[in-house]
Amino acid sequence: MPPWCLRLLEWYYHARREMPWRGHPDAYAVWVSEIMLQQTQVNTVRPYFERFLQLFPDVFALASATDEALLKAWEGLGYYTRVRNLRKAAQQLVAENKGRLPQTARELKNLPGIGAYTAAAIASICFNECEPVVDGNVARVFARRNLLSDDFSKEAPRRNLANWLRPFISACAAPGDFNQAMMELGALICTPRHPVCPQCPLRSECKAAETMRQEDYPVALKRKALPERKHEVLLLRNAKGELLLTQHQGERLLDGFWELPRRDLLSFPIRRLQKCYIHKQTFSHFRQILTVFTAELPDELPSLPPDFQWCAAPEKLPITTATRKILMQMQSPHLQNHLTERASGSKTSQAAKKRKSTR
Ligand code: SF4
């Protein structure tokens, strides 16, 4: 094995972080963790992973999970297509392969939601296949080490890098560790900003470190500005204190989630609208800006359409991240005081108007 690979592995065995899925004997658990880790950081994933495995301990439990249980377990992790594909893949495995995961990256790629990177990670970690992973961390490490100017968001440069890495991983007795070592190096040492080169096992052959151009690689790509979607949403409670929620429509990735109703979609009149908060959130393909209003309900409440409901315990439903954050924000003492002050201010000015009109 080349000296740099040995140094990389030695560093990994010494510096790796403890993770609940690392060294897990069950390929199902590794698969779940790899899907969760797509687009999401390790520390965010940890509690979700443990809860998900308690709820759905094996492929069979996942295959028969209800929509509501599944979305609730994933609520807040985002990129919900991942969990829908996870269940679809589990159903395929139960129907076609007695619930067992295939052992090669080529076969794993046939399952919904498993691309080249995830297939290589599962096949190498669980089944010792010598298939290199190329994720953002690995691309950054080798773009710097080898001074590569490619656009690693494209498939061809990722495939070329995997081809370059294949002979090295093939010379290694523990391909899963080799892959995890490269990813861990990118996460802990060769970070996007301020890489810690003096502690890096690849320092002696790294061309970027030699020329002090670490932060010039990978080459930054110009990103198009994301389109903005602006909506007004309502925080409405009935006399019992129940919150009005509606089931999301129009965006496939949020199908099945509950959220605050949009003002323009409400079918009954409301009074005394009060603007109280602006929530901003960036998705992969747009930016969402929600202006939140409180309001009073009409004296007689109309019956609600089927996709609306008064809800006593929103936390029991799968709710969108935006709704969860808005509800948390609304509980902050600062906002509560502000709303109380504004409400009493508006009552005072109404009383003043009334006095004026009766003089
Ligand atoms: S020496 Fe520095 S820039 Fe090069 S791979 Fe290591 S951490 Fe990254």
C-alpha cells in the first residue's frame, strides 16, 4: 500500500469520531445512516438515527411504515424525498430479496435513493468491496492534494476521481475504513475554510499546501441566485386554543406535512390582522419568505375543507420545518411582549377613536 494511504489510515484510527452507526453490525443501520448523512451534518443526524432505528428496527418495519409515522420520524431533517425512497427501497427488498440488501455497489445502485456515492459507501463499509466514495469532502481533499480544477458537482469529474482512487483502495485490506478515512479527513482537517495542514497525513505530497493555495481549491463555481417565494401565513387559534393547520399542497417534497395556512387560500374572513414575524428558509432550488400574521376569527366559524384541521397538539403531527420554527419563535418572551404591547396599543387607540366619535 502506498505510504500516503498508510498514513491516512493511521490518522483515521487515531482521530475518528465515535458515531452510533460506525462499526454497527447491521448493513440496514449503515444504509439508514448514509441516507441521513446525504446533505446533513453528523451532529444533526445522530439523534434522528437513534430514534429512527428504535421506530423502524429493520427493513420489514420500514417497509410497512405509515406515511405519518415516517414523516414524523424524519421531520426537521429536510430533503424528504430521501425517506420516501428509503421506504420504497425497503418495500422492493422485502418483495424481491427476502429483505436483504445486495452486497455490491452495482446492485445497490438499482434501489431507489441510492446513487454512486451511497452505493460505494455501503458496499465498502458493510461488504468490503473496493469501491471508492467521492462526496464533497473527498473531492475537496483531492482537488487540493492534486490541484484539480474540475467542477465536482458534475458526474464526469467525480467518476474520474473515483477511477484514480480505485487502485489505492484496492491495495487496502479495509476498503470501508479507507473510504471513511478520506471523508473524515475532509470533515475534520481539510475543511472548506482554514484547513489544518500541519496535522494532515497528506501534507507531504499536497500540492495546494506546498504552494499555499489551499483555499483556491476546489475552484468556486458561480451560483445562480435562487428565486424567492413569498407568502403570508396565519397563526389562528379557536376558542379552545387549537391551532389551524392545513396539509401542504403543491410541492412534492413536502407532501403529507402540515403547516400554517396561507392567507390567500383561506376560505373565510378574518379580522384585526397583526404582522408578527418573518421566517426565511433556503431550499435547494428556491428561497421561501413567510410573513406571519395573527388575526381574530369571525364570530361564527364556517366548516373547514378536508385538508384543514383545528389541532390541539401540532407536535404530534408531521409539520413542516418552517411551521415548527415559527411556533417555537412565537413562544419567545420577546415576541410575546411585543404582541401584547401592540394588542393593548391597538385597543387604546380604538377606545380613543370611540371617545372622539361620541364627543
Ligand atoms: S495538506 Fe492541507 S490542503 Fe492538503 S489535503 Fe491536507 S489539509 Fe487539505
